[in-house]
Amino acid sequence: MLPAPPPPDLPPHEQARRIRAVRDEMSARNVEFLVLTDQKNVEYFSGYRTLSWGYHSRPMFLVIDHHDVTAVANRIESRNLESRPRDFSIFYYDGYLAEGAQAIVARLTLSDPAARAIAAIDYCQDMYGRGSLEIVDSIRDRGTRDMLCSATEVLWRTRTIKSPFEAEQKRISFAIVNAAFDEAVAGARLGITEVDLCRQIQSRIVQYGADRADPIAMTFCRGEFNYARPPEMRPLETGQYAWTDFRSTYGGYPADRNRIARGGEPEPWEIEAYGKTRAVTIALATGAKAGMTCGDLFSDFERLWRDAGLPPAYGLVSRIGHGGGLDVTEPPSISRDNPEPIRPGMILHLEPKLEKDGAVFQFEEVIYIRDEGSEFLSDLSPEQIPVIN
């Protein structure tokens, strides 16, 4: 059964919760204005969705202060914006990016004519926004240079805490991709190409109710571990592993999850490595609790990995997990030296990877941190290696 389409608007209580939370973070840092240029940030706080993000010439922005939320939008957006009541004000501009930057300044000036208040903009770690010197220079020209800062802490302190509404959107997204992967693999045969298997999964993702099926990684390998290359016309051979990383979306929330399958029946040592890596990942996820630090969780991983007698894990990245939400990867990073505390409401992806004798074993399990422990947001990876014969 297909899931119901995601709601066209944020539930009012959900939007109010987000605005309240970010204003608390702004107050704690003496920030008066939040200038948002990134699509995910605009959608997160306004609930407004538009196809205009596919173009760069007439950008849309959001300005949040302690009294109002204002969409700064090109007039061409007016029919969509005014198609139903909105829980934010609208400030229109004519023209393109330069005029949009001037409109942001005009909006700030309305509330702060003396240009004494600090503004924060969403150019920061894991969040690039629509970068523009015109926006930066225009805001700084209002006052002194130090009146504009990065919104890193304000935004991530807010967005890393997910409500049950957000967790449910993620849960549906994972159910879609799991079904798409399982069905496509069940019908696949040796000789299928990376491109064909990728297309079969993506078509099912859309059929099963996703908003869209973004490009995904799909690589067939037996020692040629290149996880970033696009799918090619390589046929799957006996002994190779199909490794994929999903990028589908439901309600704006992507389902980031690694899955693997083997070409042909595995050897006994592969079955053992699969089982141990899977068990470590599940134990790590089950033991994650609010109050731990990311470094504590990484130490648990090292202990579990060592106790399982596994060889060194994949080490080209320094973390074995990350946060997730509207973006595919978000803070925090589950890494050795990260002192950031794990808080109730975080969604964590835990995915240590083992490369051994040309094979690859990885299980991305996703948990929702609650006051009393953790909750899996997706069915666990299968107990047995999925096999394509």
C-alpha cells in the first residue's frame, strides 16, 4: 500500500515549535536577525515549497527576527505565495539577485533603522546556502563588519533536534527505499549492469510514493572500492558486491541508507564477516543514549569492533556515523574527538564499514534518540547476505 502523500503544509504546532526553538538560540547568542538563503532552511522554518528552487536568477530568502518571519521573494512568486494563507509575512522585490540582496537589507532596515543589531546568515559547516557577496556586502554596508556572523550554532542547535513529525517522515522514506531495494534485488540476475539495477531501484522508489529519486551510488566491486563514481554499464559478476547508497525523498526528508548484495553465493568467511559487522552495528545503535558524547559512542564502536575480532575498519573518513534530517548528512559527526553531547530528538545514522579481501560489508542503521533510549527508524538490515544469482 502506498503511503499517503506528505502534507502540503507544516502542521501549525510544528512550525511554531521550530520558530520558538530558533528564537531561543538567537537570544542566547544576541542575534536579532536570521537571514536564510538555503532551500532546506527556508522550507524548514516556513513550510513553503516551490519549484522555483530549480532556478538561480530570482532567489527566495527568509528573514526571521524575534517578532516576525518574512519571505523575501521575487514578485513572480506571488501567485504561489498568495494561493492560500501563510504563517509569515511577504516582502516582494523586482529584478534578480542584486535586487534580492537589496530587499533583504530593506527588510532589516525596517526593524533596525540604526543598524545596531546582529544578523546571522546560513553560510556555515554542512550548510552552504546561496552564496553571494552581494548579500554579504549589502548587509555589512548597513553597519560595522562584525554585525554579520555565521548562523552555524543557531541553526544546527535547532535543526538537529527532530520532532516526532519529522521522525515519521523519515520512517516512511526508509520504508520506501527498503522495499525498492529488496524487490529490485530479488528480481535481479548476474550480468545486470550497475545502470540497470540503479534504474530499477529508482523507478520503484517513485512508484512506492517518494517525492523524487535523486541520483544514487551503485557500484559493483570486488576490491575496486570507488564509492563516489556514478553507475556505469558494468555487469555484475560472481563474487562481486553491489554497494548502494540511497538518495530518495519523502516529504522533503531523504532516506540515506547503505545496502549491499553479493553476486553469487558467499563463502563461509564472508558469511561470518557479514554477521559480525551487522551485529556490531546493531549493538552500537542499541546502546546509543542521550547524555553520551559523540566521542563516547565512537569509543563504544572501537570496543565492540575489537571484541568481535574484526580487522581495521574503513578509515578514509574519520567518522562512523552522522546526523540526518532534511539534509542527507547533518551534524553531529560520530567521531573519536567530538565532545558534542547526544540529545533527545537527534536522528543518527551509524554505518561502520569493513573492506576485507575484496569484499565490502556495511550496514547503515538509523535511530531516533529518545529520553529513554533509542528507536530504530528503519527495518534492520537482513540477517543473511542478499544474493543475486
